[in-house]
Amino acid sequence: RADREFRRESFSNTGGAPGGSGGPGVFFGDFSEFWSDNFQPALRPINASEEDADYDGSIDIAAWYGMIEMPVTDSLRLIGGARVETTDIGVTITAEDFVQWIPPGASGPAQLLPGDADVDQKERSLLPALTAIWDATDRLVVRAAVSRTIARQTFRELTPIIQREFQGGPIFLGNPDLRIAELDNYDLRLDYEPSDSTFLSSSIFHKEITNPSETIQLFVSFSFTTPANFPEGELSGIEFEARQDLSGISDSLEGLSVGFNATFIDSEVTFPERQLQDLSSLGLGLDSTTRDATNAPDLLLNFFVYYNLRETGTQ
């Protein structure tokens, strides 16, 4: 279970020309001339906003699983099972008098009344998995796996109130209809130890995604960013890893090892048909019905150093 309390108090500095309490002031000066020297005598009241909204979020995840490991031969074993997860996620919004939101299907903002934008979603997911492990030699292990996983929404992504980091900044609006994404994962991995001090690994992976969550820009009476479920997506890549124990080089390096891993990723999501039609009606037809997934990197690169103090069991 996780609970989230989001509280926002916004304030504005709304006036004060030099020497008085009128509207916004202006002065012209050199780049090195301090703003405060010219505006210091001004009366500058600080006013609390009446457009803030708070929310309380909670998520309950209940799960059970069954798993079996079965040897097939002396060198091959299978590990299989399934996990059932129930996700119950909710958001309750408390808004001040002048908070606005965008109701589903509306052409503009409306006043947010109690209960209008609250979220209550429940989903149950069946997540099977099967892994085969083959000890090809004493030094080479081959692993193949097929599994299903899910990617849940965050409270921020579900909460349909205007959210921005600062006044005048880009607007983000959550989507209360955002659904959980499902991923079917396919992995093939080779682990090779040419010696007791060296470990090498390479793997290929592919993920097929249903309802991937993507950020899009929309416009009603103002423009904003919001998350939306696309119909499908794919993510594929290769990964390399190496670790080397340095104790064989010198006694002074006893317990020290270094390594790295690198992952090269290619991603793609398919546009919703409705979005393609909307863009076409505006004369903005796309050259492709797909694009890269939001925030999916092309490369992940990590370097690491381990020190293992065997006398105390400390790493």
C-alpha cells in the first residue's frame, strides 16, 4: 500500500512600481545595474492564490503467485509460474473556489466541483512467466525467458488538474482514464566465465506493449501536456556486460573488481487512429503512423567498481 498527500500553496507578487504601490514597474539600465536598487522603495504585496488544488492518492496492490522449478535433464531446467495482481488506485481532489479542469470531451475548461475529477480504478492482471536455463558447459549458461509484466500509472498522471512547476510555466494535466500498460517480454541471455575472475554476458530482448502511456500536447482554450494510452508499442535491444576481478593482477588489488554494461535500445509506438484523423483534418498528416516512445533512451551505459572485504563480509 502507498499513500500520497499532495498540497499546493501558491503566492503571487502582484504590484509595486518604483516609489509607490501601483502596477508593475519598469526601469531601463545597464546589465550590471541591480534591479533591487531601483525597486527597493516599492510596496510589493504577496497574495495567496485561489486556484490551488490538493489531492490524496492511495494505491493497494494485492498479489499471489505460484512457481515450479523442474529439471528436464542434468543440464536443462525449467522455471515457470504465474502471478495474479489486483491494483486498486484512487485519487480524491480538494479544490479552492476558482480551480478549473478539462472534463473528458469538453472544448474548454470548467469549474472543478467536488467529486468531478476524482479517480477510482480497479484492475486485475494475470502475469505468467517461463524461463529455461541450459548449462551448455561448465563456463557457459544460456537463459531464455518469456513473461508478462505491467506498468502502472502514477498519481500525477491520473489527476486531471492543472499542474505546473511555477506560475506561467508549461501546463500538465493528468488523465483519469489512463489505463495500466501490459508488456510481453522475450529475453535470450548468454553468460560466459572464461576464468574464475572474468564474467562476460550478452543478451537480446524484445517487449511488445499494449496500451503504452505516452505524453501528448493538446489544445482547448490553452495548450497543455497530458498522458494518453497509445494502442501498441515495441521496445527491442541488446545488452553487454563485463566484470573483471583484479586480484589476479596484484595482491594489493585483492577484493577489487571493475565492470561495465551497455544497453542499446530501439523503441516505437503506434499513434491512435483518432489522433491521426485529427491531424489529417487540420492538414497536418504524418509521414508515418509510428514514432519513438516517450523518454525511451537510445543508450544506457554504466561503469562500476566493487570492493569486497572478505574478512568482515563487507562489500
